[in-house]
Amino acid sequence: MILSPINLAIFSIVLLFVPVLLCALIRQNPLVLRVMAFSLAAFASFLSFIAGLWTLSSGVTNQLILPIGLPALPFHLRLDPLAGFFLMVVGLLAFFVSIYSIGYVQGLGTKRPISRLIVFYNLFIVGMLCVILADDALSFLIAWEFMAGASYFLVLFEDEHVENRRAAFLYLVIAHIGAMAILLAFGVMAGVATGFGNFDGYTFDSMRQATFSPQWATVAFVLAFFGFAAKAGVIPLHVWLPEAHPVAPSNVSALMSGVMLKTAIYGIVRVTFDLLGSFPWWWGALVLVLGLISAVMGVLYALMQHDLKKLLAYHSVENIGIILIGIGLAMIFTSFKFTTMAALALIAGLYHTLNHAMFKGLLFMGAGAVVHATHERNMDEMGGLIHHMPWTAVFFLVGCISISALPPFNGFVSEWLTFQAFLLSPSLPAPLMKLIIPLGAALLALTGALAAACFVKVFGVTFLGHWRGHNRPHIYETCWPMRIGMMLAAMSCLLLGIVPTFLVNLLDGIAETMVGSKLNVAASGTYNWMWLTPMQPERASYSGFIVLIGIIITISIAYLLFHLKSGKIQRGDIWDCGFEKLNHNMQYNAISFSMPIRRIFGFYFNIRERVRLMPQLTSPAFPLKLYYNLRVRDRFWGWIYKPIIEAAFGISRQMGKLQQGQIHLYLIYSFVTIIVLLAVVL
Amino acid sequence: MSLKILEQVNSFLAALVLLTAFAMLAQRRINALIHVFMWQGLFLSISTAIVGFIANKHHLYLSSVLTLSLKVIVLPYILHVLIVRLKIRKEVETIVNIPMTMLLGIGLVIFSYHLTRPIMELSTFITRSTLSVALATVMIGLLMMITRKKAITQVIGFLAMENGLFLAATSATYGMPFVVELGVALDVLIAAFIFGIFLFHINTTFDSLDVNQMARLKEDI
């Protein structure tokens, strides 16, 4: 076997099946099983990362036909730079998360067999890798369903709670509605490519070569986009995300949010840019507008949450929105033939894809560590964790800064690139776009600001202050494998933030094949690796490295000024305004922090706020206790999902009236049917 | 005898089958109903034999004998035993009153003549005129199943329907292949046994043979 990227990728997939077999062989020793299984998974993921990086840097495309599958349609595999990039994303985060899982799974307790987690965890990664490698509709859909099925069982891991089963069911339903739409889209494309007489149309190669009429191309695109949007959690198809992510084990949430949603992004890019090829501008506008809605609404919903993992799940909606903004802009620019701008927007979207995988993976790992230590998901029951878990606090802070798009970390780079795509946009011929582009830039800015506010809340409420809960458990710092997993993710957040040119140069290859133009960010100059210059240096450029140096210098000066002179910092009691009865409840908490934003954007939510005073018997002016109850609900559930569910039940109830249990009635049904059919046919 | 006369005889027998079907619709006593059913079987078996003679298909004679033994002797005997065992002495209970059912039956006959007219114009078989009668018999059998309350009358309705189908098969295509007819005959016999067992069970479960009682089996939503 010759060593090539695709062979390496296949080898890593085969290697991922080994832990599944290990579960059958060594069941009696959970410790050995856990360490071996997750080490192997980490190694295999790392290999697929290498395979992806190799493809991306060499720019070659490997193809392979496996002798399995249908007789007329064996599995076609293909590893081009685009697939290589996503292979890299999946491999890298799966590598970190697998290391993390060595420690994390230990804490899940002995109630449930961990073999179930190991089996589906590995099959889940296999599914994602196969989706990316697939080069025909059949193998793509098989891998897609494999991924959905495995993740369903992972969501259902703690299946003794009703809400977990409900969340898993909701996830499965939406995943299958999406898969059905994708199946139909591929069917349309195959039918246009070669007709339905043979199976050749189902390979992506023949779809690439086919020319689509505008109507059929639109049908295929709308179906495919709907299907992938259901998986990616684009508003209004996002409802499963905040249900499924919190109940899954945290290492699984990290993978689901970090990379599984990205397979949907991969699907959108693959279908629009690669398979369909040319498109009208309004497709891009559709993607852009839905991306903007998801970004703004996602972050607003996130702000209202006080469940740590649910909040992160809503942030996934926001970040998918930001990625889609980049991709939508790329589509708009491509259809107007501004190829360099399209390359910039596409690179921004893809860069954010990798970044989101890194920092969201990191944040979910951190949240897993916190939830594991405190046995609590409600932020208002936490506080002051920085004293007990300093390592986790630092890594979590890195994730918070990255997701808030602050320099010098990676989130800033990709959001900055997206902004550049907005701001450097040439005047577009469509009048609607002249309106949407500046509005989009403004909404993206709003999103960034709200995300920053949200993560001030998350970090502040969880790690700072005092413990807010009632009875405080003994909190340990996390074990070393978990720390290493989070540390690696934090390091890559920093590296992607300070040396973005390396990755942008690699992504140039994808941009060239997809939109037909390169960006050439580092064409000339001696220190060109330091400066990220999308267009001309006089327009805009950014150097993460210099920003980092600036930050380090500022912090050092501040440290020198305040810490070296002893006696300048004193620790004392909190000033209590003379009240003298301060307790742990008298702190800022998640609900109070988000209150101003709730007041401003309250009309987006279904809010029910109840305040009840318990007056003292002797004097009603001095209440004994105050009860505050807040419920914030997603309006989309009431707007879209509830009517559909109610309609389904209503129709079923009406149909149920046919079933009266009377034999005569059933006989009359068949009698009338026969008579009508005879009368109509003859 | 010439073919012409035989054809007339066959049409006459078919008319008698239809007449017995109406007689079944009109009949109020279960014992008499079984007798009418016997007569229908007899006419059917003679008609089959005549068709066999006209078309020179020898296996139709066997079918004829099979029909005679099953539908004139065995099934009426089984039904009779059932009536005695289940102590059914009452009249036939109907949902729609009898004149109304007769009118519906007449409507069905007209409908089936209307339906089979294009077939009769195309067909070259001399038995083609009986096809509409056969179709009418099937529909009247179904009508009987719908309008009767007691399970046993529904069984008879079902068997009458089967008679109609048999007549349709002989008149439209000079009979099915013999293997198929054997199979059908066996099916009918087994159906009769199953109905018998079933009726016993219905009777013991609900203390009645009224199928309206079976609505209690339905799950509540």
C-alpha cells in the first residue's frame, strides 16, 4: 500500500474500529479499556488530521473506489483540499477531545457501562470522517446516517431521565427530516446529471460535470440547504441544539458542537461551489440573511440562558451563523464575478469553521470539567471556581476570549476577515444587496459585542465571586488528561490567532478550486508571515503577533507597577454598606447580569417573570422573603413547531374517527371504495 | 341439444342465481336463509356443468361436483350445526329494513349491467350475458354483509359473494384452471370452519352474536 493522504485517512478510519472491538474483548477491566480505547481514538484522529493537512498543503486530489456498496455503485472516495481541510478540523478536535475523554469518562460514574460510550464515540468519529471522504451520494448518505445514529445514542447516554430521551428523540426527528431533504436534493441532481436509468448520476463526479437548468439547480440547492441547515442548527431549525447538547456527555457535546455541525457546512460548500457550480446571487443572499438571523438571535438566546451547556449550544447557533455569513458573501461575490472578494469571504468562513471547532470544543471541555466538579449545570449555583480549578479557569478564559472575537486569539482573526469581506465589498449591481451588505456588517458587530457580554457573564458568574449555591460540594481540579486536552485546544486557539497567515495560505488552495481566485495574503515583504493583509496593505492589515507582544508588554508594565511594590494591594472584607449581613446570594448572577439586555431585546422572547413578596406579619413594609421566577422561552417553538405538532395530532385525531370499531362501517368503506373505483375506472 | 338452447338454459340458471340472491336479501328466517343458499349452490353447480359442456372443458365437471358437494351439502350442514349449537332461533336482524335493501339490490344490478356492457360488446364467449349477473351477485352478497347485524348472516353473505365470484369466473373465462378452483374450494371450506370457531368465541365472549358488540374491542383514544 502506497502511503498517500487518502490511504492514511482510510487507515485512521479502520483504526477507529479497534476500540469498538476492544470493548468486546476487555470488558472486565474498565481502566485499561478506557485508557487504551481513547488513546487509540486520539492516535487515529491525529492520523486523519495529518492526512488532511497533507492534502491541504500538497494540494493534490486523491480518488479511490472501494469494492463495497451497491453492485452498480461502489463507494467512491475522494480527498481534495476542501475535504482535507474538514478532515483536519475533525481530526484535530477529535484528537484533543479523545485525550480529554481519557480523564473525563472516569468521572461519569460506574452506573452505566462505558463500553456503550466508547463504541458510539468511535463510530461517531468514523461517520464524520466518512461523510467528508465520500464522493457519491450513496456513501455520503450512509455515512451521514451513521453519524446521526451514533450521535443519537450518545445523546441518549444518560437515558434514565425523561428530558434526555425527549431531547434525543427531537434530535433524531430533525436529523431525519434534514437527511430526507438531502436525499431528495441528490436525487434531483443525479436525475439531471444522467437521468434515472442508471446509477452513474449518483457519483459526485458526474454531478460536477453536469450542467443544471436554473429551475432544477434551485430545487436541488433549496433542498440541500434545508437539509444541511437542519443539521447545522440554522434558525429556525435550531431547536434540537439547546436540547441535545446539554444532555450529552461533555466530550460528546464538544464533538457534536465543534465538528458535527461543521459537516453540514462542508455539505453546503460542497454542493453549492463544487457540485452545482454556478448560481444566481439570491442563493447567496438567502444564506447570508439566514446566517445573520442565526448569529444575532443565537447570541441573544444564549444571553438569556443560565444553564452553562445550553448557553454554549446557543452560541453554536450564533457561530454557525457567522460561518454562513462568510459563505453567503462568497456566493454573492462569486455570482457577480468578484472572485478575489469571494476568495476572501470563503476563507473567512472556513477559517471561522476551524476556529469555532477549537474554541467551542475547548469551552465544552471546560464546561464538562465544571459540571463534573460541581454536579450542576445552572450557573447561578456556581461561583468562585477560579480558586479551586485554576487550570480549568485559565483554559476556559482562553475559550471565552476567543469566542468573543478579541485579539490575540483566533476568533478575532476570522471575524475580522468576515468584516473585511463586508467592508471591502465593491458596489454590487443588485439594489437589495446594497442594503443588506452594510446592514449585515452592523449586525455582525452587534453579534460580536453581545457575545463578549455573554462571556463576561459566563466567566464572571462561574469562576469569579463566591459560591452561589446552597450546599457546596468539595471541588477538585481536573485530572491531567483533561487538562492536557484543554491545554492543546487553548494552544491552538492562540496559535491560530497569532500566525493566521499559515492557514490562510493553505486555504488559498481551496479558494482557487472553488471560486477560481487566490487571495495571496503573503506575497511579498520580509516579515510577511506576521501581517495578514487581505487586499492592499493601505486598506487593512492585522498582525496577531504584534498585538500579542503589545498585550504582553502592557500586562508586564501593569504587573511591575502594582505587584512589585509591596503593600499596594491589600485584601479586605467586602464593603457591605453597613448592612453587616452579606450572604452568598448578594452577588451578581446570570439572571441579573443579563437583565438590561432582556429589557432591550425582550420582545424577541417569550418571557414570564414573576415576583412574589412574603410580607412580614407585623409590618408589611419589611418583607421577609422575595421569590423571583423567570422563564424565557424560544418563540420559534411556539411559532413554527407547536403548530406543526398540533396539526399532526389534529389530523391524526380526525383520521382516528374512521376507526369506529364497527364491522359494518369497515364493510361499507370497502363497498363504497369498490363501487367508486368501478364507476370511475369503467 | 343445440348450443342455442343450452345458452338459454345457462342464462336462465344465472337468473335463478340472482333470484336466490334477492331471496336471501328478503329472507327473515335463518333456517330458510340456509335453504336459499343451498338452492343458489345447486343452480351454480348445474350452470357450471352446462358451461363445461358448451366449452368442452372437462375440468368444469369436476368443479361442478365440487360445488355441489361443498355448497349444497357440506357448508349448509356446518351452518345448520352452528345454528343448533348456538341456539339461534331468532329472525334475521337487519340494520336497514328489507324493502330498502331490496331497492339497493336492484340499484346494484342496474349498476353492474351498466358496468359490464362494454365487456359484453367485446367478448365472444356465449356465456358473456351471465357476467353482469355474477357481478350483481357479488355486490348483493357484500350488501348483505353490511346490512345484517348477526355474525352468522354475515358469514352467509360472504359465502354468497364467493358464489358470485365463482359464477363470474366460469362465465367470463370458462372457469379458472382447476388447481386454482381446488384451492378456492379448500379456502371456502377452511373459512367456514374458521367462521364456526370464531362464532363460538364471539358468542362466549360477548354472550351475543351481534357484531355491534365488537365495537367494545376498540381502544379508546
